[in-house]
Amino acid sequence: MKRLAAGLLCLLAAFPAAGDPLKVKVGMLREPHSQETLSILDIPAPDDGLAGALLGAADNNTTGKFTNQQFETVDQSLDENADVGAAVDALADGGVSFIIADLSPDRLLAASARAKTRGALLFNVSAQDERLREEDCRANIIHVAPTRSMLADGLAQYLIWKQWRRWLLVKGSHPKDELLAQALRNSAKKFGAKIVDERIYEDTGGGRRSDSGSVQTQRQIPLLTQGAPAYDVLVAADESEVFGGYLPYRTWDPRPVAGSGGLTPTNWDASHEQWGARQLQNRFIQTFRRLMNARDNAAWLAMRMIGEAATRTASNDAEKLRLFMLGKDFSIAAFKGVRLTLRPWNQQLRQPILLSDGRMIVSVSPQEGFLHQTSELDTLGVDQPETKCKLQ
């Protein structure tokens, strides 16, 4: 009993005294999202991403009532020409030590450089570029968003499990489409699929919805996919959202579509309800009157990671929380069937990849039979022996 009483006293002593809560300010640094989507159902809401951070802060404050901690979200929006360094300074001047960043890769690196001088820690919730975790990795960026290679590997594992090994790859004409196409090529090689042919869909401009009617699309897609060698599945690389959504039911041969259309790999989907996810979905809908998307979920998860680490360390010091999150004692529940941890070599969050058809979750990767000596989640994306990251 004496040992138990002493342990409780030590635990209580770790938290601030009543009436003097430990305050944790978290900035949400975000740039505008394109309103040009293939489907009107995908037009971003004004609070896209921010809503997830707000819900995460509310969840943290539920626990904070007992641990005497307070979590606050500070929104900082950027237009196309805004100075990201000045935005980081404005947040830091307001007492923010943690920044949830919904930024392009180059802006994320610029924010990291300024945040380093201010002692702030960033959480990347949208940029999927591999280089941010490899040759351009930074010690003050935690990556919550999955990489393209994690998404591609999650999809590839399922296609291999289905014995759909022959792929027709159709990619867009923009640079980031090529990045996704290369991730898919790497996944095919990694898991034993064969890309039998590649086709390019040229973006000729114009409004994605207004100038691409069903009659025009119905003629274009069959011609694009006509005469291909025998294949099991068409895999699309269309990160620019120009044509991927048009592929299902329009290809020359009756084949399934995956990648940027049809069966899509993602970190979160509004149809996900397993492992208690429905209660998170319901709380989000009740609060914001819309569905939770992948960016919302990543921001929510980033906020929850901050909350969990702050609670466990009884601290709001950015470096102390970062080191704790990289340690063996840290994990976070995310309604994905397993507790998530960080890869210490590049600070990427390990996570299952959901495969959605837009209405339901078809499967979840890693798939059965894909084994790893440390964690099956490390079969998704770049593993430690292959990393080029040298944290700085």
C-alpha cells in the first residue's frame, strides 16, 4: 500500500497544480486547396483539415480535464503569395510550439527552416513526397500523412493477393503524376507484378467538370486504353485529378480500375467504420455537418499524437515530446485495428492503408502473408535498410 500511495503521489506531482493548467498551443498552418475536382462531391470545405485538428483538440481537452492540461488550436491560413516564414513567426510569437502543416513540399521545407530557429515542431498532414522522408528529411518534421510508396505498396499487396499481377499503367502528364507512377512501378517490382504497358493521358486544360462532359469522356477513355496487351487491372496515376475518376466503366476492355480511380488507397475514408471508427465518424459529422476525409483525419491524428505525448510526459516542450514520440513507450490509437508508432529513422508514422471504392472499405493493407521481421506495417513504403534519411 505504501508503494502504491507513493506511486500515485509521483504521478500527481508530474502534472501542474490545480488552477495552473499546462497550456499546449497548436497552430494549423494551411494553404488553400483547389476547388477544381472531378466530382462535386470532392470539393474541399472551407475548414478542410482544420476541422480534424479542432476535433483532436476537443478530444485532448476531455483528457486534459483530469490531467490539468489545456489544448488550443490557432488557425493560420496562407494565400499563394504569403511568406510561410512570417506565418511561422506569427504562430511562434503567439506561444505556439507545435504546427500542424497542410503545405506543399517546398513550403513545408521553408516552414521547417524557420521553425528550427523558433524551436517549433511540425506535423506534416498532406505532403506525400518521398524526398521529405529521405534526402530532404528534417528532424523537426513528424510525418503523419503516408508517402506515395506506402499508398502504392498497400494497393499492390491487395492486387497481388488477388492474383492480379498484370497491370496496365495509365499516368497523367503532370510532374506529380510521374512521382505516383514511379511509386507504382517500384511497388510492382517489389511485390512481383508486371506492368505490361504504359499510357499517358495528356491534360489539355479546361474545366474538369464543365468541359469534360460524359459524351466527350466516353469517347476519349476507350481510345486511350484500346489495343493494350492482356492485363488484369488498370492502375492509374492521376494525382492532378484530371482523368482518374473517369476510368471505371469506360475502358476498352472490361477490367477493374485501381489507383487514382476505382479502388483507391488512402489513410482514411468516410466509409470506414471498423475498430470503433464509426464513433469518430459520428462525432465529426455531428460537430461539422460533413464527412471526415483523409486530410481531416491526419490533422486529428496529429493533434492526438501531441495530446498523448503531452499527457505522458506532463510537458509542452516540443523537443521533449518529439523524443518521446520516437521512443518505444509511444503509440497512438487511430481506429485502424493496431496502435500506430513512428519510424525513428525518418519520423514517418506507421499505419495501415485503407482500400476504398468510394462507398465501402474493400480491404486493409498490409495483407495477410506479407511479413516483416519488425512490423508488418514496415512492408509499406521505404524500410530502414533502404533509407537515405540523415535527420538534421
